[in-house]
Amino acid sequence: MGYAPAKMGTLRIVDGDNRHTVPLAASTLVGRAWACLARIRQAGVPLYWLDLRWYAGSWAWRPLSAGARTRGSGPSLGSEWRAFTAAGGRPARVTLSSEVWVELVDPAPPEAFVTDAVSGAPLSAEEAEEYVELRRDAVLPVEAEGDLSRGLADGAVWVAGGRALRAHVPAAEADTWDRCLDLGHPEVELDIDAAARTARFRLGDAEAVARGACVCLLQVYVAARATDSPAGGWLTPDEALAAWVELGAPADSRPDRVAWERAKLRAQLSRAGVAGLDALYEVRREGDTVRTRVRSFT
């Protein structure tokens, strides 16, 4: 089985009858070595065969070894680099032999993702969100509460849930996505369908939809802000959890799950192309007490 991201740079690896896909980091090594993100285990493949990079708004490739055996499409970009572009009606492809080649199956810009640092296998967004807040352009510890200054650096390794994980974070210049709306705009509208567990954020003709348990928790914060109870809509984790359980959250949920669900909501909106995520929730500290509230919506 391959990695199946919603929309990001993605590479298909063909090694005989073995075919799988991997997400592309802004700089991705292809080869047999353990350090290669796109790893091909066949003995005839060089340890470091190709270098693939997000280059001036598109993907580019160059051979690191086996240059005489390597064939690929795309015009020259200088300094051994070539554009990774399609030719002859097939996806952009670089070939080592009749048994081994790679194809660019999604030319979208690179996005942040997480891999298992031991196996090198990429985690799906759902898996990654059990450990971090995964945005299109950042990997954040849940305890960072959305603070981008505390985001994990590209290549950072940490241990969570008994697993060693690695962050892959694109550089700021890789961000060429269209942003559908900005949560910092004062005229953003919010509609929550409690039965369907969906939240629709609108700004003019733009819309983003979030789904799941994080929407039920959002409903708690919206109600607290609308009724000014407690004052200002500021909730502690225990207060938010108690109200969330009344809406159907598992009775054995712990207060730290509240922060996880807030992170999951921001992550969903990030993947939908929403900007201004830091404007969604506000956090303040009163000694050892942490209170959070949602921004007001029209």
C-alpha cells in the first residue's frame, strides 16, 4: 500500500512488481541507502541515485550516480538539474532500468508530513495527528497550542507513544498554495451542524468545512463565548471537557484530549487552505491555570 495524501507533491516508485507512493519533501533523496526518503531496496540501485527538489515553483531532478544509465524527461535548468515534467502523454518519469523508475504523480508543492524514523515509512495525516498538530506548512507539538514559533524544524526527531518520529517541513518559499479564507478576517462566518458534526467557515464565496469530534468541542467554546459564561468565554480544560462530555464525548476522556481536538481542528483547516489559524483560539495563563476561548464569529 502507498501513501495517499490529499494534495501534495507525490512520487510513485516502481521496482519490478513492487509499486508504492511516498510524499515528497522539499528535498528528497532517492536510492538504496537508509537515509533516502524514497527508498528502493533492489541491489542494482545506487545508494544515492536521484536528488528531487522543489525548485523555483516546480519539481526538478538530477542524478547523483549512475548518470549513464539514467533517463528522464524535462528541459535543462542548469547545474545538472532538469525540470521534472511530463512528456509523451505519460507522467514525469526518471528511469534507471526496465525494472526501476520513479514517476511524479502529483506535482503540487511539498507539504509538511511525518515519517517513522526507524522504518522511514510516512504516516497518514490521521496517524500523525495522534502525536502532533500537522499543518500544511508546519509540525507543532500539541502543547504549543498553535504557536508557530514552537514548531518542529525540518528533520527534527522526537519520541512519542513509543515511536521515534521525524518531521518534514517545507521552507517558507515552498508555500504557493491558494488560501481559501483567512480566520483573522473580522467577517468570517461560522455555521455548526451538531447532528452532522460539521463546521462551515465562510468568507464571501470562500468556504472550508471541518468534521468530527473537534467540531463538537468547537461548539462548546462557541456557546461559552456567545453566552459570556464563564466571563469572556474563557474555559479551563476541565470546564471545556465537562461541557463536551454533555454533548457526547466519551465519559472517560481526559482534559488533555481537549488540546488534541483543538489541534485537530486547526490541522483540518490548514489542509483545506485556511490561513490565520492562530486567530481561531486564544490562550491565556493565570499562574498554573490555562484558559482558552474561541474568537467571536459573525
